[in-house]
Amino acid sequence: CGRWVAASLTKQHHPSSRFSGDSAAPWTPHFDVVVIGGGHAGTEAAAAAARCGSRTLLLTHRVDTIGQMSCNPSFGGIGKGHLMREVDALDGLCSRICDQSGVHYKVLNRRKGPAVWGLRAQIDRKLYKQNMQKEILNTPLLTVQEGAVEDLILAEPEPEHTGKYRAPLRPAASRRSGGMSHSPNLTAHMPAASVSASGSVHPPSTSMATSSQYRQLLSDYGPPSLGYAQETGKSPVPQSKYAELLAIIAELGREFRPLSAGSWSAMESLKRGIIHARGLLEPEFYFVSYPLVNGSTVYAESVVLTTGTFLRGMIVIGLEMHPAGRLGDQPSIGLAQTLEKLGFVVGRLKTGTPPRIAKESINFSILNKQTPDDPSIPFSFINETVWIKPEDQLPCYLTHTNPQVDEIVLENLHLNCHIKETTKGPRYCPSIESKVLRFPNRLHQVWLEPEGMDSDLIYPQGLSVTLPAELQEKMITCIRGLEKAKMIQPGYGVQYDYLDPRQITPSLETHLVQRLFFAGQINGTTGYEEAAAQGVIAGINASLRVRHKPPFVISRTEGYIGVLIDDLTTLGTNEPYRMFTSRAEFRLSLRPDNADSRLTFRGYKEAGCVSQQRYERATWMKSSLEEGISELKSIEFPSSKWKNLIPEASISIGKSLPLRALDVLKYEEVDIELLAKAVPEPLRKYTKCRELAERLKIEATYESVLFHQQQEIKEVQRDEALQLPKDLDYLTLRDVSLSHEVREKLHFSRPQTIGAASRIPGVTPAAIINLLRFVKTTQQRQAAMDRLPKTDQHLCNTDKLEDRQL
């Protein structure tokens, strides 16, 4: 199915990648982690899984589109720049690639404090794609294949013979995976079976009569992967079938064990007409393989889906609509249908992109010019500078719409089916039609952004439009500076499927299918940075899942990635989700400058996704900061002396108490260089590293407020530490007083902590208090039970010893 691109599988050597058509090098269709989709989420997920030591496959429609920037030629921004820094702190790719591919670097929001600065860069599309492909195709343990997935095959594990799966109609080669160590409440002793996308079960052939009966029962009363029998539209299991179903389960070797206190046993659930109740039990089925469109099958132990806008994607220009994930690429229809059949809740979103304009047709001389920052701040912590000097970077230009543009839009709304649709688009990156309708009689900014050093195209940021092509060209020529503009490519809209993100856990693993992870726009987000952030987390956790290690979860108190995922998994979204600094409660602590100290050490120790080089640099920076702050606190002079040493500072001489150097550094006009001139020893050494000097200034600025915020963070972390039992059946839980509405919300979202439950809309404070009491009571009861078995076992052993002595 197309070409294969194999990367080096050893860390010592990095041979150039090759196509399978050019080489007879053997390969195996078995991988630890498979990532479907080669967009921004997919590339980060695949690279992260490979860095964690998993043998990884990246499957994409076309290798030459890896690293393609489908919409705007830029990365970063307010809130998004924070995500870029955090992705880099976990050794992600996009930040380093942007430092090698940018043509215009600027920090947004400079007029506010450094906690909300937004690092942003205009990117050369061609350079970015080249550099990303070079990185991906030379990543150890990562293989890239061209192909399309239209179906998923699920299987049950075989605990006694770990990792043996059976694909439909034919056996699969064995591969070790460790079975179902994450299902402590349910032990399933039966040979492997696989579930096709339609939900039908293909049991092993060891007991054909029993398997046939089992299959018939499940056909009559609903497949096990879809949760409640009544949710499948089929009748609950009748009384007459209890004995038959239990006998079949026993014959197949299945053993059901009671769950934790406060919920039913699985047997009791079965008698109530619930088969493998979703939310009551851990998912029994997890992703094991998928067939390619050419009929071959690839087997995996964890899978990450990063489908972008390709799930039933539809491109819209005017009244014309045709299937496509983006211009020139076919959508994924079968995979969307498969996910629906598996029981996932599917929604519909839309987005759009502006037309592209020929650079030579624009009159830049009458427009407002924006120059890049000097010096330019890189995205990556391991880069001291970007690849290009400020004087060689390209400028951006600003223009505005006018009443003529509004008139063209309003008079032709009937020719725009994208606007007629009830599907929601991005609130914070709306089309020009949405702007005119929502904010009439206003001028709207249009930024003219370069697409590359040698590109003849200009991207008009803020002019996303889906009118017919001829009307788009007419509208463009009404704008100042674009009177003679030539449109090279029309703007268009994209409508696509997404899955309700409340169906995934904070590790991005789905509730419904174990070892299946979602990342990127499939979760309802918009933007390269949001996709990359999810991709890193999904790739890490897919790898950890294979190795039976605890998931790597970032909380709201640790990073913007945590805020992003927590918002998605607890609140869900019905419109494309975009990150802003305002979404983070603790943004003074979650700054762009300290992302490495927050995440790099965790990534190195808990996930193994961070290189030794990055870890050592983060360690050096942390120790240097601590040493510098300590020395700044130790240097004290009277305010009058400070005023003489640093006359530029507006220090009040009337203060009687001595001032520390750290207090002087808080003044806006004072930096480390000024302090070092006043007190050369021991401060001179801190001026040699620009990043260190800036971070010392920021730490001084926020010293007092950070102390109070850390106390608030500790309170939140106490709530997050209170885990809710995973097997709680909120719909029938008798030990807690909850309204029916609250029960339904908790049942659907499946919060893992009291803190997460408190953020679900509609879950009242009274309900949280009742849950809190239940959790504490359950913990006390469990602690008491944990103490009892030791005594019982001791008595039992004593009795046996006495029997032997007699």
C-alpha cells in the first residue's frame, strides 16, 4: 500500500531512510505503538513514543505531507506560546523545528507581565516541512508508512499467555504485551478473541459450540463493547437466559469478581441486564490491530488516533461541497463509521482558511509595517538563538476591512452554505462572514503574513472566507493595499467529525477501548500547538501503557497542557477549543520561562521521553537559578546607597530598612546587568547567560505573589489527590445522595478525582460534599479491611501449623 520509509532502529547509528520499494529489507507488522495520522499531533505522538523506547509506526496518507502547515504559516501566540514551551520541555519537536524555520519572531503581550507573554513566529512552510521530515525519518525506533486505515480490530487479552491475539478469521502472530494488568476488578480467563469494528465477536476456535452460543447471545442482547444493553437498542437479558449465559461464561473460563465497596458485583450487574457495563467495569477490549485498505493487517499494543479534519471531512467553497480532509487529500469515511459503531459519541465542527495572494500584487508601501524583535527569543530551551538574524527576517503588514467588504459579504450570504450550517466554527478565529454578522459596522484587522523566504504567497490572517471564488477576489480588491491583488488560491471551509473529549481520560486513553488514545482535532481542539501538546501526552502514555507503567498526567497546577486536557475531559466542548492564558487559574506560576523546571524533570524520570542532554541543561539552569536567588537575597544595602549605585532606579530614599538586591531587581528599569555593574562580585557571572539573567528578573518580579499562589496550588492539589474509584456506577450508587442529573453527568464524564468532578458543569457543591464524604468513608473502610486479612491469615497459618503438629 504505497511506500515504506524506515528510520534507524538503533540509537548509535542514523542511516538515511529508504523506501521499501527500493530495498528488500524485511519488516514485521507488529509494533508497540501505532500512530494513525501524520499531522502535528501525529508527528509529536510518534516521536514521543519512540523516545520512550517503544517500537513505533507512524501511518500517514502521504509521507510528503508530514510537517505540512495546512492553515496559517505561524506558531505560538498568547497561550499557544506556553504550550510550545511545554512541548519543548518534554523534548517535543515543533519548538526546535520552529527555531530552524522561522522568518519573523515576535513576543506578543509585552505590555503585560512576563507570565502572559506570547512567543510567536512566522514560519517558512517549505523549511518547516523539510526539517520536520528530516527529524521524523531519522528518529530511532520509528518507522513511517504510507497507507489508509478504514477499520479497527479489537481483541481480548489472554492473561496466561500474554499478548496472543487472534485477528478475524485467521490467527495473528504472538507478541508480548503483558495482558490486562490495569483491570484489577475483573479477571477474564479465556483464550484470545477479537472484536471487529461492527462490534461482532470472533471467539477462538477451541470451543466451537460454546463460542457459537456465546456469539448468538451477544448478537441477541448487544455486543460487550457498547456498555449497557439498553444503549444498543436491544432488550435486557431475560430471566430465562441468566443460567445459559452464566454457564457459557463459566465454560469459557471467565471469572467475575466483586468490585470495590459501594457498587455492584459484576454478577449482580449481569442479572440486572447489563453486559460489560461501561463505567462499571474497566473496558475489556483494547485496540490490537487494524486492516489497511489493501487488505493487510498491522498489529499494535497501543494506538494513537490523530485524524485531524479527515474524519468525514468535507470542503466547502460557496455552494460547492466535496469530500476532503484538506485541499487535495481524501477524507477518512470508514474509520469514522467504525468509531460510531464502537459506541463513541460523535459531533461535527467546522473551520476555514483564507485565500492566498500573490506578493508582487500588493502595495505594501501604504500599509503599517511590523518588524521582528531584536533579539529574537527562541521557542526551545536548548537553543540560545534562532537560525536567522533579526535584520534578515521578513516583516508583516497590517491593513483593515471596510464597509465595502461588509456589503459584499451581506449581499451574498445565500451563496455560502458554510455559514448556513448549524455546525460551530472557532470562536476566536472566526471567518470574515461571522465577523460581519456578529460585529457589524466595524473595521477588522487583516495581517499580511509571508509564507516563506522564497515564497511568492501572502497569507491574509483574519480573512478566512468561504464565499464563491469570484466573490472572494472581488472582496479582496476592496481592501486598502490590495486593490490590485491577485488571488492564487481561494479560501475554503472544512467540516469534519470529532469525538466528545469527555470520553477520554487525562492520559488521553479512551474509556471505551483500552490502549486506544485520541489526540488533536479529533478531541475538538483547533490549532497546531494544541494538537502538538496532546500528541506528546498521547505518545508518552501509549508507550507507558505497553510497559504497564502509571500514566503520565499533567494537572492544571503544573502546566497549560494540564489545563487543556482537564478542560476537554471534564467540560467537553461543542466548538473548536483554543488555548488562552485566561483559561489557567495559576498563570503566574505557569510561565513560558519556567516550563522546563515544571515538566522536564518529570518527563525524564517518569516517562523517559527527555534526553540526557536536555535533562542536564535543565538541572544546570535550576541550580543556577537557586544559587542566583540566594545570592541576591544575601546582598543588602540601605536605600540611599542603592540610589547612588543605580541612579536609573526610582528607589525611594526614605525607606529605613535595608533593601536586598532581589528587591532592587523588582524595579522595572533594573536588570541583572545594572545590578552587576553596581555589585560586580558575585553578580557578574549571571550576565553571561541571557536566559538566566531574564529568569532571575522574572523570579524577582513575582516573588511575593508566587508565595500566596503556591498556597492556593497546594489546596487544589489536595482535592486532586482524592481519587474517585474507577468502578463507581453513579447511576445506581446507593451510598451517596445525588440527583439524577448529577448522576448522569458523572456517569458520562467519569472524573478521576474530586477536583475534576467539581469542574463538571451541573455538578453542585452539595454533590461534591456528598462525594467527598463517600470517598473518605470508603477509604476508611478499605483501610480497615486491609488490616483484617493479615490477622485472618495469621490465624489460618497458626491453625495449619497446629494441625501439622497434631
